[in-house]
Amino acid sequence: MAFASLPRAPPLLARFSGPRRGAGARAMAPPRCLALELPGCTLAHLAVGAGAADARPDPGAAALLGAPGRSFSLFVPVAPGGDCAARVRAARLHQRLLRQLRAGPLRGCQLHRLLCYCPGGGPDGVHRGVLLRDPGDSPDTRRALLALLDSHVEAPRPRLGEFVGSPRHELWHFLWELQDGRGWRQVGPEPVVRAPEPALHPVVPDLPGSGVFPDREAARAVLEACTPFIPEARAVLDLVDQCPEQAQKGKFPVIVIEGLDATGKTTVTQSVAESLKAVLLKSPPACISQWRKLFDDEPTIVRRAFYSLGNYIVASEIAKESTKSPVIVDRYWHSTATYTIATEVSGGLQDLPPARHPIYQWPRDLLKPDLVLLLSVSPEERARRLQDRGLERTQEEAELEANSIFRQKVEVSYQRMENPGCHVVDASPSREKVLQGVLSLIQNECN
């Protein structure tokens, strides 16, 4: 494959003094927007395209995108109105790209989360991507990226762009396109300027289809799309299909206990179950836990579909057991939703959906508990307990420990859940005091 060559920024940009259409640009096309996660988990919103307003780029973004060094955008497009199969294919390709970028000749580059979205758009207008920053501006980086594109011949095919700064501190974006039999060429340039911050993070409208599923069928459709390449997905679906469509709770109370890893959740759930002579259930349930590691290695949309459907299996168990005794549940829907929100919404706490947003509402067809308790300890205490346990951690649990912003996003998302909300319980005191406090709450709330 022949590679097109790109002159350095000054000679290239000297040919024009303002926004002009390149080979593949469309006259006055509406600008598309980028949400770039900067160091420190802050977001810069940028507009790219001939229709963008005449303004300077965000200073933080300009420092990351311009010289010295060079930055590239890499996106996985999703066709408007794409079905579940298309969304799953795009998510798996995005995950594969990230793994390839962290290995081989590109492993020395910096990676930053990047979203492409349409202003005022909806769930079909979000494309997940990554910004790759090469501090040394090596020509080998461009060659490696084009070779990476050559290795992806099936749809959806990643789209590669390149940022170039001008001597006048302007910022431009070029796209790479494949010409039949003639290799890769650049089209553009398009101006890159600051964009207004949207009222809502652009990924939020997409969450009901990518992890915070509003009902069983939405999650089921995702795993159905996975059956051609994940045989275990069919086994999960078969178990789900044996469950009633709308499980009904019995006369005894159902209490869910939530909390981050190492907050004492296992100890508390077991102690409460013994004290109340209750049945103890876990989500995901034992019948599908054997496949948990397999689905944990999949992208968010697939992983959360697995956990969501596990909640519906647990709901059928709750319906049966709550006719005979109280039921204690170790994690349930709130865990599935909070981890999805914290993972998918880039940026910091200020970028989370606001309180009272519908994304925090309980699914309409999932059996609802009488009480949800959220165990909480200080970050220092949780880290000490994790170290003492010495157990293998999932990728999300490891990120909770390493990324304080991610941990705070999970905690805030828990606290914003509604219908039912979470009663926060300080789990720092001794086991006896925590148990006493939990039992008192249960008695007050559930008679």
C-alpha cells in the first residue's frame, strides 16, 4: 500500500489564509462537534467544519492538538438508525483499536478519550473514538496508523484524522481517505474552533441503548446480536426466557445492599441474612456467574447487557423466595446503571447527568426492592481493605482504586438513583455497629 505524504504544517497552511474547502469537504456543511477529555478529566468541546464559527480553539485543546508533537483522531462510525448488531460491532471494533494502539509501534503515544457528536443530536449521533498524541511527531506514527486502517477491511471501518496548527495559532483538521488502487490521501482542511458546552453530556441520550437499558428487551436485543461470536450469550438468553416477563414480589421485604468493592458488602449481607432468617441472593446469579469473566472482557454495551439480564434472572428468584421469607440481595440494578454511567460519561463529576434525570429511574419491568442500602467507607479505608484482601480485581475495580474521579462518579451516580433511592450507610465502624445500624434501618423502613 502506497502512503500519501503530508508536508509539514507551515508550507501546507501557507497555501490558504482562511477556511477553504478541500477535496472531500462539503460547502457550508454543518459543523460536527468533538468532546475531548483533557488531562485532569475536564472536557473541551470543539466544532470541526466549514460551518464552524470564526473563533479561537479552546486553549487546553490547542495545547494538546498543536505543535510540538502531532495528534490524530480515530473514530468508529455508527450508521444512523443502526440496529443492535451494528452498535455491537462498532463497540467491539473500538475496543480492539484501543488494544492495538496500546501495543506495537504506537504504544509510546498518549491516548485521550474523544467523542464525535452532532450539536443537539440524539442517540444515533454519537461516535466513540480516541485522540492519539505523538509528542515526538514521528513519521512512523502516521505510517503505523495507516497500516492499522489497512488491516480493517470490514465495515464499520475506522476513520482517521490529523490535526495541524498554523503559525497564526489556528487549528485545522484533515481526514484520510482511501483511493481505489492509489493509496491514502488527505482531504480538507477543516477549521477547529471552540464549541459551546452542551446542556447535557452528548453520550447521555445514547445510554439507554448502550448500558442503562430501560427494560429487558433492550438488553436482550444486545445479547441476541452477540450470539454469532459469543456462544455463551445464547445460554444466558435461554435462562432469561424461562423467567416471567413481569416478576411480582411476595409479602416479605426485599432489601438490596450495594457498595463499592471492599466496603464490607459481603460481610453485611451475610450477617443481615442470618439475623433476619432471610434468603441471600446475588447478582449476577450463580447460574450465569461462570461466564462473568468472559463478558467482563467485552465492551460496555455487551458487558452491561449481561449484567442487566442477570438482574432479571435474580428478579424471578426474588419473586419466588419473597413469598416465604425476607430476601437480601447482594447488588442489583443500581450497580449495573452506576458503573455504566461512570464509564461512558467522560470528563468529571460536573459532566454527569443532573439529579432527577430519567437515566436514574428504575426499569419499568424489573421487580423493585423495598429498600436499597449503599455501604460507604473513606477512600483510604477502602484501599487498606483491598490491600489486606489481596484478591484479583476486575478492570473496573482496579480503575476505582487508581482513578479517584471515576470512583467519585460511581458514588455520585449511586446517590442520584431514584424510585428507589439509596440509603447511605457508613460502613467504617466495627462490624457489630454497622450490622446494628443496618437492622435498625430495615426495621424503620420495612416494619
